[in-house]
Amino acid sequence: MPRIALATAIAVTGHDEDMPLLLAACARAGFEAQALAWDDASVGWGRFDLVLLRSTWDYALRRPDFLAWCADVERTTTLLNPLPVVRWNSDKRYLADLAADGLAVIPSTFVEPDAEPLPALQAFLSTVRHDHGFVVKPAVGAGARDAQRHAGHQEVAAASHIARLLDAGRSVLLQPYLATVDELGETALVYIDGAFSHAIRKGPLLTEGGTGEALPAVESIGPRQAAADERSLADAVLTTVRRRFGLDRPLPYARIDLIRDDGHPHLLELELTEPSLFLSRSPGAADRLVAALAARLPADTLIGQ
């Protein structure tokens, strides 16, 4: 019987709404599956035929340790998504790479720990439209933790926020706040094995002056039909990722978060590491993901299946 580990984290045990659906789908497929915390030192990951990253939501607080764990796992078994993709995607500098590839990305400026916060912020504000304010967030972060929305006149407060992150050795991402998210929300498109599965609407997380601290973040989720131009951009993003990493097959899972601006969709985040996939929103989605996992198991584990 194939053995699959669904990686979570001690800090978020019981908060992953996808996990029960995945465990049930694995059982239907005849797989032995366990939900285990990546930061549980007692787990022997090499005992599993495949390790699927799921709710490892605290990785941003200790990314070097997390990536070292991913590397250890990949040396002994199959890790999904694979380490090169996770290493790239777990730092939001990937947005700059995708923008350089010609994709529609929300304008993003990165500030490094050796920069002066206020001059860096003022340089950013001089280059982007920020009628509705702007967002300061860590370049390595999960959910809304340590992210904050500022009004255009709050340069000093925002610079202090940037300084706190830089002083902690964290790079900072600056983006304009797009008011369309208050009315329309975000569109999150979920792909399974390279094929579009379903979409959901995510409500805004940040109020002006508020800083997200929850892990996991509490989100307002609702139904959403993905528009044709949103599907087109999401497809282009995943095609670019496959080309960038020379992948011979699609990634088993991906989530693409988009916001509309001036009538067109723009990439907010590409989630290839530990996204919620909202599997309950699409009948059969959990079984389709497990089928994608089955296709990536070593051939000798499926004998007799």
C-alpha cells in the first residue's frame, strides 16, 4: 500500500480544512496517508513514498530551517511541490521574475535590509499610483502576518513599519493598494495537475492601518466564476513556471491569486508552496489531487493497486 505524508505544522494543527478531504480521498484510492508536522523531529520521512506539502503555514518564520527540511526530505523520497519550485516561490521576489517575463503583475518593489526605509519608500511612491494607499509586507510571509496597509500620507508610519522588518533581517515588499479589491475581492484560481479546477472569491484582508497577525489568517471566502481573461493569465503564469524550471509535467497543485485593475487581471500572488486549495468548493477536487499524486508515485509502489 503506497504511503503518503501530508505535511502540516504543529502550530496550525486542526486548522487545515482541506486535510480531512485529502485523507478521505487517499483512503478511497487505497493509500495509507498521515497528516504529520514538518517540524516534528520524531518523524522518519523516508518511510513514505511521497511527501505532499500542505499546511506548513509557519515556514515564513523560519524559512532556512524549512528549506533545509525540504532538502532532507527530497534526498530520501519524493517531495511535492519539488524543492527548486518551493525555494523560488517561498520568497515573493518571484513576482519580479514573472514581471520580467512579461506577465501582468501588480507593481512590486523590494527593499533590502541595508536600505534606508524612508528614502526607499519615497522612491517607490514616486513611481506608482497610490490613490488608495499602499501595502507593506515581508518578502517572505504567509497570509497577512506582518502586512499592513497605509494611506498615502502615512509615510512616517509606513517607514517605521519597514524599519521594523528590515531590522529583523527581513526584506520588504511594497505594492500599491488596489481599491477594486474592496468591491470585487481577489479571484483565486486553483489548478490540479495543470488543469483548472475551480475558483473562489477572497475578501480583503487588510484594513487601513491594520496589521495582520493571525496564523492562519482568517479569510472571507465565497463562490467565484473565473473570467476568461483570468483563466488566460493563470494559464500563462503556470506555463512560464514550467519553462523556468524545465518541468516535464505540470505541478500537481497551484493557486493563482488575481486582482483586477483598470479592468484587467493582475497577479497578486502565485501559491506553489502551501496554499489552501478550498477543495470543498469543487466536487471531486480532492480525488483529482490524489490521482495526480498517484501518477507521481514510484511504479513499484502501485503494483497490485
